[in-house]
Amino acid sequence: MSEILLSAETTRITGTRASRRLRREGRVPAVIYGLSQDPVSIDVDWPELRRVLTTDAGVNAVIHLEFGGEKQMSIVKDIQRHPVRRDVTHVDFLRIDPNKDVTVDVPVVMVGEAKEVLDADGMVDQNLFSLTVNAAPNVIPNELEVDISDLTIGESKRVGDIVLPTGVTTDVDPEETVAVGMITRSTLEAMAADDAAESESDEDAEASAEDEGNPDESTDSE
């Protein structure tokens, strides 16, 4: 994996007004902390930040922040966004040790086709979209896969079914549900309508049989 570099400045003045001015200039206020070192207020160029966050590694990219004449290995710990415009307003970087595990959330994606579920007009409902894992910085996976090919209606795929890469562990309960095969609401409604129609048909047939077995016995008398 190629080294991801991001230049930062340490001359920013903290405070709401100064931060707004930085954003107008196309820069994002940030802070880097961790490894028992003092936090440092920094700011980074927004286009460059977007570039390093749109690699295959996504927000779990290992970023070498360059400032003050040195590089510090880090990952993004938190991204704050404007509640309406969704612009990035602040970023927290966490210093990391290349020889120690870090804890990150990795996206979970479903692979394969749950044929039995689809044949039953069902659907696969994904409950878990990311998994918290522990891994050394150089082996953080971009994503984790769960194979749903053999999933059936009423059955689940769980955390224990996810094959973790070598060197990657998780503290999440292996029984936690990742995805479940289920009947859709529309299918349930269609099944209920079919049952109701069949029941009505049976009742009509029974009523007809009773009518045939009990003909009108009344006759005209002279």
C-alpha cells in the first residue's frame, strides 16, 4: 500500500470565527491527538483531505500527516459535518503506533445471491452495516464480506459467519445478527389474500353441497 501523505498547517487560531474564515478559504480545522502526546490544532486543505478519504481504504485510510518538519501516522477518528449542507466542518485525527492494533469500524457488505429467499419472494434484511475490529494499521481491511448464498427464510447470518483476515479480531458478540432472510410485507399480504380467497371458496363449496343435499321438499296439495 502506497503511503498517503497529507500536509497540515499548525498556525491556525482556534475559535468559531477563525474556523469560519478557514473554511471560506477552503481549509478544514482539525486536531491530532493520541499516544500520550499533547493535542495539536491544525488545518488541512479540503481538496487534499477529500483525496485521501476517497481511496479504497475510505475513512480507515492510514494518513501520514506532515507538519512541523515531521510526519505523524494517523487515522481519522471523527468527522463533523454541517447539519444541513453536510460540509466537513472539523476532523479529529488519532495518532497511531504502526506496531500496535487500532480499533476501527469496517463496512460489512453482503456477497452472493440468496436464491432460496428470492425464490420464496422474500428479501435479505441487513442489520449490521459495519463491524468494530482490532487490527494493526497495515492490515486494516477496506471492507468485510458476509456470504448470503445459502441463506434461507427465517435464517440469519451472524458476526461469527464473517471470515476475518489474518491479524484482525473483533470483540463483538459472534451471535449478533448481520443479515436475515425474511418474507416481505407485500408477499405476506398476498399470501393472506390467497388464504382468504381459498377459505371463501371452500365455504361456498360447502354451502353448495348442503343445498344439493337438502332439496325443497314442499309440494302443492289439493
